[in-house]
Amino acid sequence: MTSPTPADEALICSARGCRAPAVWALRWNNPRLHDTARRKTWLACADHRESLGAFLDARGFLREVVAVPQSPTLEG
């Protein structure tokens, strides 16, 4: 039996302790640290989309929210 590749693994919500499948990609950057074109990605399930988005938005980091199938390749 072979190990699954990253493309085969389910995308999981980034909220601490959550293991639910991700349905949203919250694309963000910290303008003090990142080039304006760079985007980092947090994944969110339906239950955590609002709380993760509010956390990023309160800091001025949130740039866009897209459905996971439309998300570009995830960046670290």
C-alpha cells in the first residue's frame, strides 16, 4: 500500500483543533512582512470561515475569500 500524496489528502480547516474538511480559502498577507502580491492561505470549514476571517480582517490582513476548488496552489 502506498502513502497518499498531498494532492490526494483532504484539505482540513486551519482553526485550532478543527478536523473538518475545508470549503473556504482565506487569502491574506501581512503588509509589514510580505510583498503586496504575496498571498498566504488559511483554510476554513463552514463553521470557522467567519471567525478566521474576522481575525485576519481586524488586523488588515484579509485580502480575499474563495471557495477551495477555486483556490490557487497553497503557499506556506
